Amino acid sequence: MSANIGTAHSKISEAIQQAYCIVVTMSEKNEIQAFKITVDGPSLFAKIKADNHARIQDTATSAEAFLPEGPYDLWREGEKSRRLKDLVGPFALSPQLPKMLNTKAGCLSTKGRGP
């Protein structure tokens, strides 16, 4: 009986991992996309974060990327200043922008790391 319980516990864990092997996200073109990840190895979130389809960024972005000439088009024409929250907020709302795990790290770096 206890052998059956042990087998059942291991199968439950495997079944739960298999249930979470499909990742659904929004593409840069605001289209729903899904991709499959393998469930062996590190945590599921680590695997999702490592997949380029997820577009999750946890490294700092250069401060220059947030300027009007930067790659993210965060400024309106004629604006001379913007609040920091108005520069960071679009990353949570717009599928065209990378998903930032740490918004403080995402916009405060001045080390010249690219977007």
C-alpha cells in the first residue's frame, strides 16, 4: 500500500509539471502566441524566462534607451520631460516592449547595456 502511495505522489508531481508545459504570451505584434517548454531541469519559471519567445528581461537596460532617441518610442512629439513612471509603465502594458521583472533595475542603469 505505501509503495502505491509513493508511486502516486511521484506521478502527481509529473502530471502537474506536464500541465504547465505550454506558455501563452503576447508577441511584439500584439498576437497571442504559445510555445512548449520541457519540464525537466530548473524551475519552470527559469525555463520560461530563458526562452526568447517570452521576451522577459531581468537585466538592466541602459538609461540611454529611455531617452527620446531610444529604441522604445516612449516619448510624444514635442515633450521635453517625462515622469519616470510614464517611461516604465508602458513595459507592463505594451506587448511590443520587453517584459521587465524589475522595473527599478530596468531603468536606472547607466552602464551602457543595450535594450
